[in-house]
Amino acid sequence: MPHQDDEPTPTHHTTTTTEQGPFCMARCTCGWRGPARRARSQARKDAQNHTLE
């Protein structure tokens, strides 16, 4: 029986992009973070590439 403090491991990756000032960053539910980018399109591409790994 699992402990109550154990968090379930995500079965799939869900990515989002967030903005911090002039930068945009991709993040995933697994804890992965992409580099800060000025171009939103590049941050979205980082997220897409991560989900393909």
C-alpha cells in the first residue's frame, strides 16, 4: 500500500509556457524546464521537443 505522502508519477508530459518579464519559458509536469527565450515560438518548440523525448 503506498504512503499518503507519495505523489503519483505523471504518466504523460503536459507542457505549458509561462512569461517572466520579456522572457517566455516552457515547463512540464515532470519538473523539466526549458531555457528562457525572448521568442514565444521558440519556447513552444522547446516544449514540443521535450514531449517527443
